[in-house]
Amino acid sequence: MKRLADNINRVGLVANSAKVSRRALVQRAAAVIQQAGRSVCADAETARLFGLKCGSTPTVAELARGTDLLLVFGGDGTMLRVAREVAGLPTPILGVKVGGLGFLTHVPSGEVAGALRKVWAGDYSTEVRPLIAASGTARAQPFTEQALNDFVVSRGGSSRLIEVRVWVDQQVLTDYRCDGLIISSPTGSTAYSLAAGGAIVSPNAEVLTLTPICPHTLSNRSVIVPLSAVVKVQVLSERVETIVTADGQVQLPMEAGDFIEVRRSRAGIRLLNPGGACFFETLQRKLHWSGTNV
């Protein structure tokens, strides 16, 4: 591992543009990296907004191709955006929590220097997280998208339930009347799916989770299927506005007859974790699980 750490000589910085108030944090991180004898680069927007005097690249993907580590400042939303942009590239990503709950951001904002010292010492682990891919039609137009967390087919502005039919590997599962349906990756189990009552899934589990949102039939519960499965969702509603979203960020309108097919993507990302803390330690910390004295 130490030899791998010695190869982290170029660090790319990416920051949430809405967090300019944390400029000093990003600048301190750049200084710590340079003091360790490593070089710093940033995407053009981060360099401009956060006042970084370093090299820059037009896109995050180009930044990842030219660096050995991406240091991402933000919440899970920033991490999801970066994940889709660098999907399939080998550059590991280290998330610094500047936001909410942050299941994907391993480092608190006040511990950046200590985390980087662990990285230089080789005290870290990396893990590959698979993305999921969707193809289908939106208003009869073909589309393809990728997501790290989930795809959600849901109602738009109306308060009426939507109707969708779901297949798993060409076998009909059921018809749902609900506010929406979440198809989540193992990584996405702690996102919208968890809020909708879905199970917490270990990120190295080879499964997809199908979680209905406020289903009309109380017997409808989350369904776990293999990550190798192909899940098809077709819109049956004719009068209710329906949308599909990728990671809550890419949104497309759908109508009756439109469908999506979700499967494991060929691309993934690498997350770096200083100190090698495991997923269950993260759960305990993020969800404040402290046990009981009873």
C-alpha cells in the first residue's frame, strides 16, 4: 500500500460551487498538499470560484485523467455529480464533508490534513462502487443515463398516484399504484430508498433494490433482485405527469407507454477511505447508532 501512496503525486480538487463560503477550507487543503511535495490542480470552476493559484482543466473528467487522486468538497450531491462525470476512470475519489449527512464523504471538513497524512503514509483502503445504467424512452424519445445511487420513476407536480408495471428479467413482477418507484444500487440503499422504507444494503452486495414510494397497497414492500438482473419499468398512467430522475439530478418527463430498463453499468468509481474504516462504522457514525444499556 505504501508504494501506491507514493504514486499519489498529483491531487485534483473539486468543490461544490454553492459552498464558496468554504473557500478557506479548500485553500488550506491545497496548501497542505503542496507542503507535502505534491502538486495541485482543479477544474476551472473550482479554481476560479475558490481563488486557487494552480493549474486547471475545463472538466472534472479531464482533471481525473491527469491526477492520481480527486479530493471532492461537498455533500453527497457533489459526490454523485462527480461520480457520473468520472465513471469508468481509475482515479480514486476522496470526499470531504461540506454539507448534510454525507454517506459518500468519509472525511469531516476539520480533519482534511490528518486524512491526507494517512494517505501519504499508505493508511487507506479503496473500494470499487458499481454504477447502474438506464436506457429507455422519455416522451417517445430514446435516452441513456448512468447513476451511482438510483433511478426514480415518480409523479410530477400532481398529488395523484402514478401507475407503473415492473418486469425483472422479462418476468412481470407487479403493477404499482404509488407516488413512485426507486431502483437503487447497493450504494444508493442509504439514500432515497432508505427514506422510503427500504433496507440498508452493504455496498459490496451484488443486488438492486426496488422500493415503492407510498404504495396504495400496503403489501407492497421493497424487493431485492440480483445486480445482474434487468429491471424494466413502464408508465401506465395516461393523465398524471410522470418523471424519471437519475441520482435526483438529471430529470426527464415521461408519458404513458414510456419505459426504462435499469441494469448494472460497465463503469464504476473508486472511493478512497483514509484509515480503512468499514461501511458499518460509517453507519454507526452517520446514523448515531450507539446501542442500548437496557
